[in-house]
Amino acid sequence: MVKAIRVHELGGPEVLKWEDVEIGEPKEGEIRVKNKAIGLNFIDVYFRKGVYKAPQCPLLQVCLHICMEAAGVVTAVGSGLTGRKVGDVVAYAGNPMGSYAEEQILPAEKVVTVPPSLDPIVAASVILKGMTAHMLVRRCFKVEPGHTVLVHAAAGGVGSLLCQWANALGATVIGTVSTTEKAAQAKEDGCHHVIMYKEEDFVTRVNEITSGKGVDVVYDSVGKDTFQGSLACLKSRGYMVSYGQSSGMPDPLPMTELAAKSLFLTRASVLSYTATRDELLQAAGEVFSNVASGILRVRINHKYPLSQVAQAHEDLEGRKTSGSVVLIPDGVFEQSTIKATARAISASAPEAATMIKAIRVHELGGPEVLKWEDVEIGEPKEGEIRVKNKAIGLNFVDVYFRKGVYKASTMPFTPGREAAGVVTAVGPGLTGRKVGDVVAYAGNPMGSYAEEQILPAEKVVTVPPSLDPIVAASVILKGMTVHMLVRQCFKVEPGHTVLVHAAAGGVGSLLCQWANALGATVIGTVSTTEKAAQAKEDGCHHVIMYKEEDFVTRVNEITSGKGVDVVYDSVGKDTFQSSGMPDPLPMTELAAKSLFLTRASLFSYTATRDELLQAAGEVFSNVASGILRVRINHKYPLSQVAQAHEDLEGRKTSGSVVLIPDGVFEQ
């Protein structure tokens, strides 16, 4: 017997009953899952009210369970099933309904694996909403740079993700919300323009924002109250994408209302776009990847015990919620509450958690938002290891996350994407990695600004015994970035001439050395005489002091007007035509000289285990052979990372900057 929510009649939140139910054993092709978290969605309200008919719930008969989104742990598998085992952490969205329960039986083909780095609560709150957003921006209407989109309910669970994703795809995003608090959230989520629909007419405002041109697409989950106005907001040949009706079903639409502007209309269902196993895996995979990379930040603003789902429904319908709402099975909820209380009063829980020091960011801003706090670390799960950091690399990307230029997947968060340390624990069943191994990592998941961290074993590489962990921590991310630049984005060869901006920086220093070793003529730009001297030592044949001379004129003189073969630019706005994002580039500016332009990301070039090992191996080999000299010019105790950020942004640093956990630093 398990506890579950049952609906015996259609109606308000009061029809949601907390009852004992039998669950049974999984049959062939099925699995039993113990839910860790359950996503609450407006579609659950539609089923509860009878707007949608549950397949096992004809009118006036018993509806066994509702809800269509959850994540949990496999507790049993049906006979003969392969590819799935007890202990797997999985998530699902869609049919069959029934996730308002402590445990449930599911077809194995309907679940997807939750990546080890992703909290099941995050997975449960994002899989259905995330795949809905995927359907909207990637399938129903493919959002591209230059599009203008209108998102109703922009602070809701889907709306929040939709604004972030559309923004990341280069669209101008307009969102409608009901309160000032939701307006602030929508702004953080990428809305360029936020309309308070209770205070201003959204049609008039959209017309003003677009200078009368209208939007390319409207994403509407509201329905009756917004439908006609949304049609009026569309430009000629625009798309009206309806995916909900929180205010009721719109009236039937005469075709003539579409014909006037040749509009496209669709009422989208995510289940139609994830009907096959391949479609499901592709959609869920892209969602989880975007969460891991920080493109999507999952806002879990409300948690309720599962037994109190009626209150959750009431708050959702009353528009008292924002972001994602999750239900936690009561036993799990009570355990988390006990742990939180124990931490608050410094008491010892029955299973004491390991506490460590780490840097946490609770709000975006300057270096002062970097807080030195106690955090729980826990034990590694299957496929994971725990690493005690010896050194942490500081990179400018950390500043971008701190400021919100790049979005972290959760708030609060621990920054940092580069470190080296010693393995202190391995997850169950893990082979090929043991306690005492010295390893390094670069990239996702974020979180290296900590004394210890949990990492997927497949994301780390072994540090050669001859290499100091401090050197490894300072070179793995920067070194693999240089590998990408000189070996993959543009293959530097003898006879080439290259221009390196910020030539004395962490990446710039290595880039000059590597390009020189490959036989290129290297031109570097720097800001001070001290950095100029370093750049010369690092292999720059020509150094330009950009504050004293125009680098375009000097490059023209150095190359006798021929120009360079490649420019490696980490500066951005100031050099493209750290200083900001360059303005959009007309294609005509490339056409004049048939130029190639790319905005490279290391994680696209180290996506597979083989690519990671190959890149890291070549970096470590070049360090060992002396081709690359790693300049560790600055070390800070981890607790003083705010000062390190201030110095980095103030261009007071050169070469690599490393953070040392305080205990190690003192030693």
C-alpha cells in the first residue's frame, strides 16, 4: 500500500483526497518508481475540473490518479526488462497519469535517465515544462535571432523557461505578468519588455514596443482573456501558438480572422511532439543539457507536501505562485524539514551530513555577493566521486555567472568551473576511479569554489604524477580552450600570422606560447609595460600597447597591409569593431573579404569523453615538455575570492589566478 491523491468527483481543490492505494508489481516492460518530487502543472487543474477527461475517469466515475510529471528512484523492474535497474534515477512527463503518489508503475519506455549532476527535484520541476518550452521554441515556431516574441504568463513555470530560452536564441522577448514581483522575475529571465496587464493594455503596449510592426509569434497559455488581443499583436504571417487556457477556452475562431494577416494558428500538445522514444529522448536531453549549461535556470519557488496538494492547486489557480511548483512526498518532505531545522539550531541529525566551506551567490552583482558559507556535501551517488580540492582556477566566465551575463541553473549557486584535487569517496559500483586519485576537471557542473565537491566521474581526468595539482587547476580549462582555438577552430601552421588580444591573460599567455611553437608569427595586444614584457617572453613577436597606439594601424604596418590569418578575441565589444558583447554583425561585413566568424565554446569541443581526454592529454603533455609554461602569478585564499574577482575585473592580474582552500593555503 502507498499513499496517493485520488479524485472521485470533478470539482475544486477539495476533491483531491489523500488515500491508501494498492500499487502491485511491475509487469513486463514496466518499472516501479518511488517518487522524490512531483511537478505541479496547470494541466492537472484541467483534469481535476473535467476540462480534459482522464482516460480512466469517465464523468461521474472514479479517477484513480492525476498529474503527469515526476522524478524518483526505480524500486522494481518487470520480468525480462533490460536497460533499466533498481536504483536508477529517472524522470517522466505525460501519460500514464498518476504521479500524485508515493510510488507508481510506469512503462519503462516513458522514462528518461536523470543526469547524476541534476537534483531530482529540479528534474521533476523541469521535464514537462522544459519539453513544453522545447516544443514551443524549437518545433511549433523555430525562434531565431531577430524574432520578436510575446509570452503570456511570463513568470509561470513554462513562461519562465520560455523567456530564458527565447532570449538565448536571440529573440526580443515581451512578457505579460500580473504583479511587480513577477515583473522583476520576468526581467531576470530574459524579458526585454514586461507588461503589467492589470495596469496597461497589452495590445497597445506591444504596438508601441514594436513600432506598429507586431510580433512574430505569441505563446499563449491563458486562453479566453488574451486570445483576441494576441491575434491583434501579430504581424503579417505571424504564429499564434496556444498551449493552455487558464482563463477558459477561447471562442471558436472564424477563418476570416486568420486570413486578414495570413496568420498561422496551432494548439500545441507536448505529447504529440514526444510520441516516439527518440523524440522523448531528444527533447528531454536538450532540456537537461540547457539546465546543466546555465541556459535555463529552474525557479523552484514553491514546495508543498504531497498531502497538501489541494492548497497548492488553490494557490496556482489564484495566481499566487510563480516559477515552478513541486510536491514532495510527505516522508521525503519531513526528512528535508528535519535536516533544515537541525542545521538552524546546530543540532546533530541522526545521519549527520558532512559540512564544508564554500562560496555561495544568493543574488547577482559585484564581488560582494560572493559569500563564504557552510554547506552540506553528502555522499557520491552511482557514477559520481567526491573530490577534496587542492586548487581552483579563476576564470572570467566566473564573473559572467556572478553578474548574470550567463545564467546559473539555480539560485543560490556555487561558482567555479575548474579545479584539481584528491578523490575522497566513490559512488557505488564505480570502477576505474579510487580514493586517493589526483584528478582535475573543467566545465560542468559548476561548483568548484568549495573545499569539496561531488562530480560525475566521467567529467574528471587524471593528473599526471609529475604535475603539481595547483598547475593542473590553473591550466586545464585555459589550456583546453587554447587547444580548441589553435587546433580546431583554426589550425595554426607555420607561416600563419595570428593576432591575440589580452595576450598576457590566463588564456592569452598560453595561446601565444602554443601558436609560436606551431610556427606562427604572433602579434599580441596588452595594456601595460609589465604585461608587454610577459607577452614577449611568451612568444609574441610583436606586442601592441593598445592604450598608446591604434592596434588596427599597427597590425597593418606589421603585416605590410596584408592582415592576419586569424584573430583570437576574448575582449569583445572594444576590439571586435573584458568589455561587453559586440553589436550584431551584418553579413555584408563578412562578405567583403569572405571572412569566417565563430563564437567558440570549449564545451562544444569536449562534449564526449574521448574529446575531453584527447584535449586534456595534449595540454598536460605540452606542459610536461615545456612547450607551455604556466604562469601562476596570483594566489588567493578561497575565502578571499571577492578580492580576486575585483582584481581580475580591474585588469590588475596577469597569467593564471588560482584560489587555494583556506586550510591548504595556511599550510
